[in-house]
Amino acid sequence: MPLRSASNGFFFALWVAVCAAAPEFLWQGLFSVFGHFSLTDAAAALLIGAILAFFVEPVLERVRSLGDAPAHAEKSPAFAACEALSFAVVAVCVHEAITVYVAASHSNEHAGENLAKAVAQALQWAITPFFITLAWMAARAPSWIAWSAAALAVVVSFVAGVIFGWSAHVLLTSVIPATCVLIAGCIIVREQWDASTFRRCARATGVIALAWLVLTGALQLVLWLAHVQAFRVYERSEFWSDLRFYIGWVTGLLVAPAYVPDAPPHASGDDRHVRR
């Protein structure tokens, strides 16, 4: 059971981390594919989308229906085809965008170099949500474990910025809100631990991120209006990049499968004292 709980926790944190990194990949990928997209690409996306919509997705749906999953409401062939084809084409376009972004161009002249760059960027965006999610899971453990996990999450966020060469203001605008999110999540986890815990963490993350972006954005606007060049909180591209990051982070917490570790239904008085 401990191994199962640990593996579930690891993959839950990984799920959240990937979602946090995904919006930036998609955004950059769409820009990369925009200059290469042609009628041939559109036809290929439509063909692959049709195969996914009319064959792959229905087969998977039938396989899932063999289990205990409730049956979906019947749809007309026209509606089902349009819905499935739309999602399939979007999925193909997303795949193309990411592929082009990683490979830099259809000629793949710098594929290896850009793959390394893409992996580095993914790590930059994913590492903080990953370790913060693990710290949340450890928040109900004995104090020395909870504090160690929380400290590790903060240290890793800072060290990642140093390793990847972030400037001082980027470090501050990353570590400060991340620390606030970490603290809020730990409080939520210690107060109540059930299937909706991480939805509450997602709500807290969204509120903190929104408040941070509004306050720092307003401060940067004041600095810009005052023609202050010596100090800046955000560049425009950094601001929107952080916004996409927080959207992905919150999305990951909402869409990841519920994680509830194995725990006895009634804890002893000593155990409650340790965990609270």
C-alpha cells in the first residue's frame, strides 16, 4: 500500500507539472507552425482527424463501455461525427504545433538542439508545481517531514532559476507567488483531506496567481507611466507567459485524477495531534 500511494502521488504531481508546462508549449508551437501551415498540412490534419474520429475514438469508447462506466447519451450520427472530427482535428493541430516547435522547422535542421531547448523549458515550468504538489501531499505527515518537503520545494524553485539563468526580478516574480501557493495549499491539506482537497488547492492557486498578476501588473504600469527604467517587475512577454503558466497549473490540479492516499478511517488522538 505505501508503494501504491507513493506511485499515485508521484504521477499525480507529474500530471500537474506537465499541465503547468503545456500552455507555453502550445503557445510557442502555434507561433512556430503558423508560418509553415499550408493546404497540405490542413488536408493531412483532416485525414488523420477522420481516422481518429470515425475509427479510433469509437473503438475506445466501446471498450470503455464494457466496464462499469455509465453509458453516454445517444447522439445522432451527424452530431457525433462533427463533434469527434472537431476534437480530432484540434488534437492533430496541437501535435503538429508541438512537433514544429521542438524541431524548429519541417527540415529538422536543428532538431537535436531544439529538443534540448524544449526539454529545458519544460523543466523550468514543471519543476516548481511538481515539488509543491509533493510538499502538499507531505503536509499531513510528521512535522519534520512536512517542513522538509516544504523547504525543499522552495529551494528547488530558487535553484532551478539559478541553473537556468533567470534574472533577479524573474526569480522574485517566480519564487514569491510560488511560496504563497505552497503555504496556502499546505493549510488546505492539513485542514481537510478528501477527494476535493486539490480542487480547493486549485482555487487557492488561481486566486493567489490572479492577485499577484493584478498587483504586479498595476505596479509595472505605474512604473511605466512614471518613466522608471531602472527597475521593472515584468516585461510584457514575461507577464503573459506567467499567466499561461498559472492557467496550466490550475488546470492540472482540476483535471488530474483524484488522489486520496490510503488512511485509516479513524485516527488515534496522538496521530491527530501529530498531523494537525
